[in-house]
Amino acid sequence: MLSENIRVIRKKRGLSQEELAVKLNVVRQTISKWENGLSVPDSELLLRLSDALDTPVSKLLGETVEPAEADDLKVISQKLEVINYQLSLQQQSKRRITKLCFLVCALSIVVLTILLYYLNSSYLEWDYQDVETAVLGVAFHSLEWMFIRIAPVILIGSIAGLIFTKRNAM
């Protein structure tokens, strides 16, 4: 009875014979002998065993403890369901954030294009005799030149990203 209770409770706690032996400061063979009924722990070791297994001595010495495999599997199953649900929520959140980034990028490109169209490159009419004005004008022209060449690629990529994230959501 004691030997079976030690084995069942140790396994329920997820401890190996070696781990339990380390906790009790004994060799693994001692635990094996207790579980096989070849020897019994003395009163001091029984108290330390009770503490190590977080089980009252009366339960160790009492009736046979039935392994609750079905309950353990049910608990594990419930934990896995919770973990799967949390992972699903994280994936949905990441998908929403990605979709929002693509949308903001596409809208920014459209707004900047409209803004550049209405500004109509007014810096081209500036007096470029002044050095600071010339540098600023060249900088504006360079930015506008780069934007006009890169913006379509970014816009197409953003729209494709929005379509792709929408398809994955289904």
C-alpha cells in the first residue's frame, strides 16, 4: 500500500525517482526499493517524503491512491484548448495590425500623391540664385522624384497585402 502510494503520488507530481531522491537527499535506488516494497522509509524520511510530495503522511500510509489518468487527460485537454484559443486570438490580433498597416500605407500614398499634385511643384519657380533656396529646391525635387517612382510599388504592395490578409482571414 505505501509502496504503491509513493509511486502513484510521485508520478502525479511529475517527478522521476531521481528527482525525488535529490529532494530527499537519498540515492535513486532507495526510492526504487520503497516503490517495489523491498524497504520502507523511517519516520524522519517519511516526514520528508510527505513534504517533498506535498501529501499528508496519512495519505501515504492510508488507502491505495488511484491514478486519475482520465482526469489528468481532461485537464491537459482543457489547458490545450485554452492555449489554442489564446494563440488564435494572437494570430487574429497580428492579422488586424498587419491589415491596418497596409491600409495606412496605401492611404498615405494616395494622400501624398494628391498633395503633390495640388502643390504642382511650386518650388520650380523659386529663385535658385540663393544657395539655401537652391539646396532646399533640389531636396524637394529629389524627394518628389523618388516618391513618384517608389509610390506605385508601395501602393501595389499595400493593396496586395490587404487582399492577402483578407484571404487568410477566411
